[in-house]
Amino acid sequence: MAQKPNILLIVSEDNGQHLSCYGDENIQTPNLDKLAQDGIRFENSHTTQAMCSPGRASILTGLYPHQNGQFGLATHKYALYDDFPNMQSLLKPTGYRTGMLGKLHVNPESLFPLDLWWNDPEYISFKNRNVFKTAEIAEDFMSASDEPFFLTVNFPDAHLPFIPQDAGVPKQPLKADDITTPPQSGIDTPRIREHATNYYNCLLRLDKGVGLILDKLEAMGKADNTFVIFTTDHGAQFSRGKMSIYEGGLRVPLIMRWPGHIASNQVRPELMSHIDILPTVLDAVGQKCPEGLPGKSALSLLKGKIKGRDYLFAEWCGGTAASYFPQRSVRNDQFKLIWNMLQDRPSHAAMWYSGAMPLAVQGAKKDEIAAADPVIREAYARFKNPPQFELYDLKNDPWEWVNLADQPEFAEIQNHLFQQLKNWQIETKDALRNPENLERLRKEHDEIAAQYYQNDEKGGSLNFEWSYADYLYEK
């Protein structure tokens, strides 16, 4: 009987495809580049929602946020609807040792059976990012037994704050003259570039951390029988990135390596989603997927057993009660439609980035937006107060500057994509397809925001309980 493969899932934080293997010229990421050269890099990979907890919950459960209930931050008491199967609960009964380094950030934590959960804030946190210690802990776990392991390493880079150097990494931090700002921002001022510089320094440290762990794996002789997957939870925390439904928030790296099973030097164009990772892992270990999962196994795709998807879907709800702004999106290989489901409020994310909040200093400010080109200014105005529909030609406008919605020559495309979106809502039991549920969820968020978030963006008190599961969860 063939030995079961080890599974090493590496998940970074808050970074888009800003790696040299994806064509970013600002930095060199040799370790991730080598991982991609030894396996496969997906060009069009996306998260399901550009926020930490929802993205991670989709990776671990294989479900969209509206399906599993984790459509906001775990720290703000959003949680899974039910005890859905997850990677750890599915693999552990089959003989896998399960480990996690770094944060989980999905509620309830008790649903994830872990033999090791190392989350020491002195070494792996937003404040401290010691990749050497992280690699040591990973080595200890991977080498502890000959039994197959499933290890998840959740690096804190590149989450805020953008720390230029920690434990001597990177050895030579970049300077502002070395880089340009992420393209979804559309604004490249010295102030934003300074923040972007340290964002890229975080990615240099991430690359070093990945390399250290892969070197440990190689040294212990387990690399050939280990399926390595690298991705991130969502895009970078710059304007029109994290907390948005634009490509800057949704588009993420996805790299896989499995010697003898995945050919090297592959670059694939298929539309991939975080919901595909769980089916892929189960396919690798020869285990059947739970019924009803919407994702596709990348391994079956590579073997030609299944077709790639024609449409890719994503969503936004909010991170906290104060940031509620329901959106849905669908894209094909060229066009993307965004449905902004409420017209009674501006986008909290847009105001968050352009305001004076201490944690949003890397966003484009009002004066910088005002000094930008007219097309950029219009896009930022639309980010703040979006119309019901936005339609973009991603082949000719990859960062979504020009809205084509409601233009007669694109009416057929818009209507077709909207019908696909509605079909998807039915297929995945999106409760917000029902106007009564949409109104009820709006009311619950607004009431909690008014009572607990009025004077504190982070929530002056979290002494409340969500009831949305009672009316949204469709078993």
C-alpha cells in the first residue's frame, strides 16, 4: 500500500500576487519562485471574500462564507453555522497528525482537532515575526513521527503593521526608491510608496520563512512525499484591496508542488478559488469529499478528469457590524460583474482607507485622490458610493477603473453574468437572495453597530451575540 502523502499548507496574510514568479518587478522571491518552478502556479486564483476569517474558513471548509456562516471576523464573534467537516477533522481520523502554526481565526476553534497548535505571540504575531523560530517548530512537528502529517503554517506577513525587519530579516530592507505602489491603488505618492516599501519587506521575510521550512523538509528526507500548497487569505491592505470585492482584494497567489504527481514548470490560466483547496487535499490522500462542496480538485483538473470553471464567484459582507455592505460578484475569463446589494449607505471600506484612522495610514487619502487623474478619481468615488451594478473588462482593464455597467453595448454581457450570479445563489443556498433575509441581516448589523460600535471602530464592547444563523442557515 502506497504511503500517504504529507500535506504542508502555507498561508500568508494580506498579500496579492506581488511575487517575482507572478511578474512583480519590485522584489525577488527566490524561494517561492523555486516552489513554483518545481510545481504549478495558477495565474487566476482568488479568495472568496477579502477578509481574514472568511478567506481562511473557505480554505478549511471548502465552502463560501455565506454557506458556512463565517462571513465576518472571528474576533467580532462571527462563526460557522454548524460543525462542518474541515481539513483537520477529515484527515485526523485517517491517521494524520495535525498541526497549526500561527492563528486559526475561525469560530468555533473547538471544531479543528489539532495535535499541535503553536501560536506564541513572542515569535509569530502581528508584533513579532521570527521566521527562524517558526521553522524550528515546523521541523519539530514534521520530524516527530513517521506517521503522515498535515501541517498548516500561517505566517503573519504581510498583515499590518508593515514591519521592515524582524530577527534580521530581510537582511537588506528595501528603500522607497526601489519600488512602486500596488497597481490597484492607482496612486503612487511618496507617502504611500513608503508604506508599500515595508509591505514588500514583509514579503521578502515571508519568502525567507517559506524557504527555511522547505529546507527543513528537504533535509529530513520528506520533501518527495509531501504535497506543498502555498496561498494567502486575501489581497493586500491598500485602497481597493483588502475589504473590497475588487481584484486587488480577491486575486491571490496559489502554488502547488508534489513530486511525481504534479509536473514542474507549469503555469495554468484556470479560474481557481480557495474553495478548491479542500477538494484538492482530499483527492491527494484518496479520500472522498463531503457532499455538496462547490469546489473542484486541482489534481483532477490537471489530470483532465474535470473541466475548469467558466465562472468564478466571490462576496463581501463585512468584517465587523460597522462595516456591513453586502456584495456579490461573478467573473468569466474576461468580464466581471459586481452586485452592490444595498444602496442606503456608502462603502465603509472606502471611508476607512481614505479617512484619518491610525490603522489605515497606507490608504489613499482624500487629497491624494483629488490630485489623481479623472478616471482614478471617478473609480474612488464609485468605491465609496457604488451603483447597483459594476461591470469591468478585466482583459483590458485588470484593476477595474472603467465601469461598463448599463452601457447598451454591454447589456447582453451584464444580463448574462447577472443570471449566472442568481443561479449560483440558488445552487449554494445564498440566503441573501431572499429580500426579507437581506433586510433582516441589515437590521441586525445596524442595531449592533449603533449600540456597540458607535464610538469605537473596533467595537467598544463585544457583549452581544449574533442571531443571523437562526434565519440564514439553510441546511
